Amino acid sequence: PMPGLWRVLARALTCEELSADRMGYTIGLLSGLADEVGVPASAVLEVAGVSREVADAIRYGTGPLGPVLRAVLAYERNDAAGVARTGVAAVDVYDAYLRGATEAMATAQALGSR
């Protein structure tokens, strides 16, 4: 698997938990994939065939899922003020990311050992 797989999965799992919505996983996964392979999110969205709600959350950080993704991205940059600006409680972001990263690392290790 790709070396940054755990980061992609951690973002996806964190977004899913914070949003309490399966689409949260999708926004985290697609934005993480774009970052990991170094392509614009728009390139991934063109081939992914996702809803406008998902696309807008990834492209513009808008809609009901946008603040969640913005909070997770800010957390990944160690930007506490950025997390605060999203309106998502920082403690929730930190706790969800810890759980998501733990699960993501276990998954990536399991895939790597095959």
C-alpha cells in the first residue's frame, strides 16, 4: 500500500465520526487521496462521480460537511485557531482524530503485512 495510506484513512474515519454521516468518510477519503497523490481535488472529483454536497465540501469547504473537513484539515496543520473558526469543538476533533488515526494505522499495518 501507499506509505501515506494511514493518513488518508485517518482523515476519512475522523470526518465520518465528526459528521455522524457516511458521506463524511467519503469527503475525508477523497480529499486525503488527492493530497496524498499530489493532484488537485477537482481532478479526483471529476472521476469520482460524487454528489454536489460532497464536491462542495471538498472544493469549497461549504455545506453541512464542509466545516467538518475544514476542522480536520486545520487539525492536521496543527492550526488550533483554524479548528476554532469552523465551529466544530476542538476536543471532538482531537478525540475523533486519535481514534481514526489508531484504526487507520492498524489497517495500514495489516495491509502491509500481507
